[in-house]
Amino acid sequence: MTDPSGDQAGASLKLPRLLALVAIYLTIAHVIPPPEGVDPQDWRRVGVFFATIGGLMLRPMPGSQVVLLGLVGMLLLGGLPMDRALSGYSVPTVWMVLIAMLMSRALRDCGLARRIALWFVRAIGGTSLGLGYALHLTDVTLAAGVPSITARSASIVFPIARGISGLYKSHPGASSGVLGGFLMTCLYQGSVISSAMFFYSSAANLLLGDLAAQYAGITITWTSWFVAGLAPGVVSSIAVPYLVYRVMTPELTRTPAAAEFARQQLGELGPVRGREATVATVFVGVIALWVASSWVSWLSPTLVAFLGISVLFLSQCLSWDSALKETSAWDVFVWYGGLIMMGGVLNDTGVTTLFAEWVGSWFSGTPWVVVFMATLVIYFYAHYFFASTTAHALAMYPPFLVLLVSLGAPIPVVVYSLVFINNLTAGLTHYGTTTSPVIFIEGYVSLKDWWRVGFYASVLNLVIWLGVGMLWWKVLGLW
């Protein structure tokens, strides 16, 4: 049902939220005195930074507009030079995310993404649990090179799950327990694992990579991320869908019609050829070159992305009009470039280091392992207060990273554990990332079930990624 006053209500909410951002800035910049050693101008920049983070959480307007306002604040209130304020848009990873998201448009337009899902459904979709694994494996496959959880889970996997649910007359509401509620919950909880397993699976991950380089001097590559997350990722990929199945067991346990439907659809599609074959070749080739870029210094990930999209343009597998319609890619470009700049500015102020020294003094003499485990749990469940993994990363990753390193924790372990957990936190709530509202609003899963399963999965993921993860990272020599 649509509230006829919805537009007016939405408009009335914007002004208070905007005023809240002004209050955040004024409180930090002009009420709280700057720490010793921090210049007043730098302190105003810190105020603008946290007001921007507050805007990404409160959402008085789209995220890109919030970041642009923050950029203007850095210029006018923080006295930042124009070339410094725009420097984020010249960072190679910002362009790589834009191009990779444009390439994912070709993956969807040509039908290859849907075909991949049908392959998995045909192979293991004869049971409801098998369908859950099929949806997750589709997401994992696409996560290797599609830097958007929304493009994967909401645009590709979700429609397939909805179609399969319809085959068994499982619709939002009373009949969701037949199959749909389980599939929707399973695909979403699986999607956050997929994002944790691959570096280029979300724009927030690329941001985390840049922050790791700025604050810890660690260079993350596609290969290093994949190897570090491989063992815990595989265990989570097996355990979490089964957990969802046990907690939200569907009324139907056998689904032969789904596998047969996939078989029929694949028969109608015929063999991979034409545009689809070209896009498949480019997709596989780009991933292979991203792996190679870990060892070939001149072959940067951004250059690989440029090569990939050039082939798609030249082969007409992606038109410029289609690229322009991929609005989420351009949206990410705007906010990502701005946030990269702000992260660098915050680092330059020295506030993060001062915070780490202050908090670190509380734990003098405490073994780093104890502080490490406690910090990761706090970082994880703080996401109840965030509606974006990007905002979470920008607000909490730098200070927690600097804190743990200052206490003697191994830098690689701190870097990778935090980046993995930053993705897994999104499974907690129905607003944890951009995909969750798209699925939740359909009505297959109640709010109680969404939060209940999210909490259970969070505990299991923490056990796996810290338990299996620490053992795996020991084998890899990270600590």
C-alpha cells in the first residue's frame, strides 16, 4: 500500500536530517577543542569528515550528494585546495570500479549472468537446500569480477530466486514459507560471504584496500585477498546456507521442477555464442589478468579494466548508451572519489593516530590477541548502526586498524580480518547494505526472521572467520 502523503513526509524528514549534519560539524569543529598538536583548520576538516559520515548514515539525500556537499565543506570550511579536493577522482581504483561496473552491465545484457545461475540450478537444484547453494554459487562466481553486491544479488540472483519460488506458488505473505522465505534469506546471507571472498566484489572493498595502503602500508591485490579469504570463505559458503535451512526450513524439501525449469531454459538459450561468448571471454580474461597483475608490475588492475571495456566497446557487446544507463556505476564513481579524498585528508590530520594512542593506553599490558578479538566483535556489531558497509569502513576501519597495529598485532592479520568482517556485517539487518532493502521489501521474510537469522549467521561467521581464519593465516605465514 502506498502512503499518499509519502512524498511530503519524505521531504519533511530531509531538513531535520540536514540540520543534524550541521550540528555534527559545529559540535566537532567549534565546541570540542582540537586535540593537542592538531591545527584548528585540520580540526574543521575532521568536523566536515564526520558530518559526511553522518550524512551517509542518516541519508537526508542520496549518498553522492552528501559526498559532494562534504567536498564543498572541505573547500570552504576546511580550506582545502581545489586540486586536493578533487584528487580522489584521479585515483586508479576509482576508475577501475567504474569500468568494472560498466562491464557487469554487458554481463547482464547478453544473458550470460542468467545462464550461469541456470547452470547451477540444473546441476544441484533438485532440493530446496541445493537451490540455496545454487543461488550462492551463482553469486560467488559473479563476485569474482562484478564490484557491486546490488548488481549481482539484487539484479541477477534475486529475480531468479523469485521466479523459482513462483514455480511452487510460494509468494510474499502466507505462502512464503513454502520455499520463497528460505531462498531469499539464503541468497542474501550468501551474498555477504561472496563479497568477503573477493577483492573486486564491491566498491567498499576497493575503498578498504586504499585505506589499508594509507594507514598500514599494506598493498592488497586480487590474489592476496582471495588466498587470505579462501579457507574461511569456503567453510562459510558450506555452513551458512545450511544454517539458514535449519532455521527457516521450507515446507518443500524436494524441488525437481526447478531443475527441470533450468534445463528447459538452457535448452531454449542454446549454446554460448555471439555476444554472449565474447562477454564470457572478456570476463574470464579480465579475471585472469587481474590475477597476473599481482606479479606483473606494469599490468595494473585499472589497466586490465580499461582493456576489458575497450574490447566490449569495439565488439559492440556494450554500447555507450547502455553504459550511460548503468546509473549505479556513475553514482559510485562520484561518492567513491570523494570518500577516497576525505580518507586521505583525515589521515593527514593525524587524528586517527592520536585516537589509537589514547585508546591503546587503556590496554597497556593486555595481550594483543585479547584486544584483537574484542575489537573485531565490537566492529562487527557496530553495523547495527550503519546502513552502508562503505560508511562503516570509512568511520571505523582506520582507527581500529591503527589501534590494533599500535598494540603489536600482526599488520596483515589486522588488515585482512577487518576487511573480511566489514563485508560480513551486512548480513545483520534489513538495511545492512544496498541489496537488503530490495529483497526485504518484497515481503518474503518477516522482520523478526530477518534479524534472527542475521544474528545466528553473524555468530557462525565470526567463529569461522576468526577460528578457521586465524589457523589459515598462520599457515600462510601472516602471523
